[in-house]
Amino acid sequence: ATARHAALRGCVVTFRANPFVTAPHEALSIEEDGLILITDGKITHCGPYDQTRVFLQDGVNVKHYPNRLISAGFIDSHVHYPQLPVIASWGEELLAWLQQYVFPAEARFADKQVAQAIAKTFMAELLRNGTTTAAVYCTVHPHSVDAFFEESERIGTRMIAGKVLMDRLAPDNLRDTARTGYEQSKALIERWHGKGRQLYAVTPRFAITSTPEQLELAGDLYRSRDGLFMQTHLSENQKEIEEVARLFPNSTSYLDVYEQAGLVGPRAIFGHGIHLHEHDFQQCHDTGCALAHCPTSNFFLGSGLFRLFDAKAAHRPVHVGLGTDVGAGTSFSLLATMGEAYKVSLMAGAQRLHAIQAFWLATRGGAEALHLEDKIGTIAPGMEADLCVLNPEATPLLAVRARESKDVADLLFVLMTLGDDRCVEATWVNGQCVHERTDASPR
Ligand code: GUN
Ligand code: ZN
């Protein structure tokens, strides 16, 4: 039986404003000795321990995390679960890497048992890393979506996922047709969208592997139910961009291909968006879609540098989330992803990413990008109780460096620069502890 009530005590860090608009130190809220009360998976109270303890229900045990930071669970806005087995595959850029490593790995998902086994490992890996919501690509096989949502439902996570649509320029055993892809997606939407915490994303892989007819039908699906997501790839690699221009001679830009199919709008998530122009950013701003910044992947495949501060320009800010993009990404950790995003910011423009901005992108900013900010991404009454507990002293090196820290912002920077799953002491989902590091856990 699961307990209806829970309580966590520790240093609570969350957001009261957007640090790309407000000065970072004013945007971050820090409660050094905070108490979070939870009932039926939702936060009911959050405040200073001394003032909040009066609301504790009789008999509820307070889980105390001294010297730990409690954050909203991390949000991974772009990741491929079938690619878990081929993470860290050597030697190719995007299109050759897909052919050589990814398509063979995804073909193995024709067997549902393979999908079930990888879904289990994948979900456990997310939780080990403090990730509580992700926008996930499955494979072209409908049962790959069932396997994933079944595991997410068992744990209680809020997840976004969908069946990949590919009706051309992919191996025979990984292609659907515009019609079968539509029908299969429709059935999966009926089965999963809005079931408990599960949300469906219409998932055309990218413009190269879908015909204009398939993209058009994907647009019909995206509009067919309230709250549906759409996810795809956009402007990641130079050869990809040239191929898209060749395949869609009547489009004015890569983004325009998706626009013409009716795929650009709220809850549309575009992976990468590296080589975009001012006009594209304006269109993203106007339509409310989101870009997923995937720095470890963009380094790994040599794709380029995402211009985060151009995307976030005050006169037309674009929604941006952080994505690990595993298997092109090299880490499941949003901490490691933030650390790489900092390095990208140094290479891509004049402004450097602040630690507080990085943590906002991984939590509240990601939630806003997904239009889920009323449910996840901050620690406040009424929000769903998805949390991660961070240990800034998880290794001997971190312990020494943490002692030098003068404030929480500096500690956050240490965590994103040096941290990974070892720093995630516990992960809470829907008010239940679903991951806890013990001395027996691999360091
Ligand atoms: N573009 C089309 N498919 C993929 C994929 O699986 N990974 C990445 N990084 N880019 C893509
Ligand atoms: Zn991707």
C-alpha cells in the first residue's frame, strides 16, 4: 500500500521568476531549512520548517535530508529510449550514425520483449539521474510505445512519448506508410493520451524520413485531441539541412516544411534547432513551440553550437528546454547537460549561461516549454510532487569543492560542472520515493 501523505525537509531550491528576464539571484527561491508536505501526489505546503510543521498530519514521518538541496525533478525535453544500447558509438556524423548504429538498434524493437527490457533500464536510468519527466521517442513499432507507457504507468511518472513515423528513406523493416502510421498513432492516442499521467506526442522522426503526405497526416493527428504534443528534429546538421531543401523545393526554410504541414504550435518540440535564422526564432516565438537544446549530442555528433541567448532574446523569447538526446547524447544526467550548455554558451556568443539559468531550463523553463508549468517544474502548493534530492558532497572531490562554496548559486554551478547521477541522492515521483542511493549503490 502507498502512503497518502509524505513530508521532506531540507534546503529547498525553486523558482519565483524567469532568470532570463529577472536577475538570476532574484529569480531563485532558497529555503535553507524548508519543509515540503505532500498529499495524494500533490504538494500542499512548502515553506520554512518552523512555520510549516504545524500543517503536518499526525503520524506522517518527515524524511530529513540535511546538507542536501531539494529541487523540482528534472525535465528532459528530448531523448530516444531505443537508443540506450548504442550510446557512445564511434565515428560518424548524424546521417551516417543513424544508418550505422541507430536503425539496426531500433529494428530490434520488432520484439516487444526487447522493448520491455530496454524501457525498464531506461526508466531506472532517468530516475537515477533525477529526471522525472521526459519527451521520449519510441520506435516505429506501436508496441514500443505500449512497453514504454506501461513502465511509466507502473512507476507513476508523467511522461510524453510517441511512435516514430517514417515512411521513406529508412530500412524496410523500420518503415510505416502515411496511412498505417496515422492509424497506429490514432489507436495509441486513444489508449494512452491522458491516461493517468501519460501524454502522447505525434512523432514524425524528421523531414527526411517522412513524405509530405505523412507530415500532413501528422498535422491532423496533432490537432485531433486537446493537449497532444508533437516532436521532431529540426536543423541539426548541415548535410541534413541540404537534403531537406532538396526534398522540399517549395519550402522557404526547414521550419517552413513543418509549418506547411501544420506541425508548428504549442506543445510542438523541435530537437536541436542549431542552424536557425532570425525569422525562424520569430516564428517559434509567435507560435509558442519549443526548441530542445541538446548540448552533449551536438558535441558528440559535431553538429554545432545552439545559440541559446539568441533564442532567449528579450524582444521575442523562444521556449527552450534541455534535452539529453541519448543515444547521440552522451549522458542521461541533466546536471552534465547543464554543464555542457555552459561551455556551448562560451563558444556561441557573448553571454555566459548562469548556473541559476541552467537549473531553470532543467526545471521550470522546461515545464514552460512543454506548457506543463501548472503541473511540474516548481515546488509550490498545487504542483505535482516530483522532486530530486541533490548531494553536493557526493564524492571526495565534490566534498572539498563544496566547502569552498560561498552561496547556493556557486553550489549549483559545482553540481552542473562536476555532478552526475552520483549526486542524486533520491528521486520522488508523485509523492513516492522511487530512487534512493545507498552505500551499496555503485559510486
Ligand atoms: N535526426 C533524425 N533522427 C535522429 C536521431 O535519432 N537522433 C538525432 N540526434 N538526430 C536525429
Ligand atoms: Zn534526437
